[in-house]
Amino acid sequence: MGQGDLLKILEGADDWLTSKQIAEKTGVGVSSTNVKLRKLRSLKLIEFKIEGREYLYKSK
């Protein structure tokens, strides 16, 4: 699973997703998913927001 796979999942989602939900959809661990999401955030390819203690992600 790469960053492109994460982008496809986020583009197909209608709502904001947590990293745990994304990890479940890809079948990869949460920590691996978090590393890839952090890279996508730094490249400004995805949107994110913080609600409480959770980060939520969405495609731009």
C-alpha cells in the first residue's frame, strides 16, 4: 500500500475518515498509515482537522 492507495480511498469517501478507518480499509497497520498520511499532509495533498484527540482526513 502506498500513498496513491490512500488518496484513492480518501477520494472515494464522502465524509471525513480517521486514520484507524483508513487502516481498516487498506488492511495495513495504523502506524504505517499514519506515516503515509503525515507525508500527504506535508505535501498538502489532503485536508485534515482535529476533533478532540482524533485527526480526521479528507481528499482535497
